[in-house]
Amino acid sequence: MQAERPLNEQATLIDEVVNSIQQISRGKELFIAFDRDGTLVPYADRPEDAILNPAVHESLRALAIAPRVIAGIVSARSIALLRGEFDHHRLFLAGNYGLETALPGGDPIVNDVALASRQSLKEARDKLAVLARPEINAIVEDHGYSLCVHWHTVAVEARAAVHQHVAAVAKQFPKLKLRAQPTSYEFLPDVSWDKGRALATIDELVPQEGDRAYVFIGDSPPDEPAFAWVNARGGVSVRVGSAGGNTCSKFQLADTTEVAKLISLLIEAESPKQ
């Protein structure tokens, strides 16, 4: 666990991030995107218990309606879930790492390979469902265009069987891509895709009124391509949590509470200058 920083050091770093965002966005549109879990919402033992704080949502909405600000969410979760908790009339949404995207108030656009993978994903989900039985206690999430098997809830002595079952299912679906995370597995459409490509897609879809400044805030290895995409455009990238040197992000914040504070400060800093 990352040691808590002194309050004055926290404030200094958050102010530094805000100042950097102000510097790159002066006279430009601000294009800012956030990951959900671990960035805006603290992790919970079960995904359904990771609840978005209403105050954070209101802050996001206030940021999104500020002049010359384009804001949204890029998440591993589905757009259906994101639409249930975020103001999709104000924020752009990218679910399943951006394999499905929706502009504010618009209908989702789904990647062709992801659409073609739906049947295979359903069949794989049915074969993985046995892992969610109480005697095993894994968590199997169906995000529509991806699957996630969480095994951190499984007793240590039962984990080898989970790993073996996941590997066996993966062999049955060679057209799906299996990706191992620290405490989970993901089944994804076999397409070269990541959050950096998601940002590029949304950037192209949103009508541009001038030069743009780019910001992305995330917390995990799958967010690194988005950091790299933003960095390549002279933007500001922020990783939440302890990553040590294993990140290309320009800044690191401690936790979701610091992200919430950052959003509040951005509203104060960005709105008056427009």
C-alpha cells in the first residue's frame, strides 16, 4: 500500500497537475478523459459494490458543461452500465476499452470485430459460469463485448483449478483474446485495440472548433496506452495509485479522493478563463 503523503505535499502535487493542464489548454479546447474503476470510483471486493459518489458525478457534469471542455469516461465496463450512472447527454462514453463509443446524447458505435464476436463471447461466458458457483466463488462479469473473470475472491487452494478452467475455455475459442490481469482474466475480441485507440476514435468523432489539449487520468496497466497517446500530443497524463517507475504517466496521484479534488479545482480554474 502506498504511504499517505502529508496534506501539504498532496495539495502541492494536485495544484501542479492543475497548473499543467491550464498551461497546455490556454486558448484551446480541453479534451479530458477518465478511467472509472480505481480512478473515479474506489475498488471494492465485488464490482457491483464499487459505487460512483454522487458528488463526483456532479463535479464531472459541471466540468463537462464548461465552455470549450470535452469530457468523458473510458472504461473496461460496458456503455450500458456507464449510461446508468453518468450523464451521457454531457459526457462521451467509451465502454469495453473503447470497442463501443458514444458521443454525448448519441447512440453507441460498436467496433465491427467486437460485433462479430458476440456469439463467441456468450458461449464462452456460459462455459465460465461454473466458476461463479458458491463452492468456487469467482466473479464472472459479462460486459457485452468482453468478459472478465475475477479470481481474488477464490480460496487459495481452489485458484489452480480456476486458472486451468480459464485456459481450457480459451483453447475452445481461438478467435477470442485472453488477457491476464493481476487478479483477473479478460476475454476480448481478437482485435488490436486499447484505450489509446479509444481516445483517438473519440477525438475524430467530436467536431473540432480549434486546437485541443489532451488529458487522461487512469490507474492501471491497461491505461498506459492512453497515457502514451496523450503524451505524444503534448498532453497531461495522470496515474492514480502506486505504479513506481512502471508507468509513462507524467504525474501520479495517490487515490480517488485526490482525483475528486483535482476535478473540483479544474472546475474553479477552467471555467472563469473561458
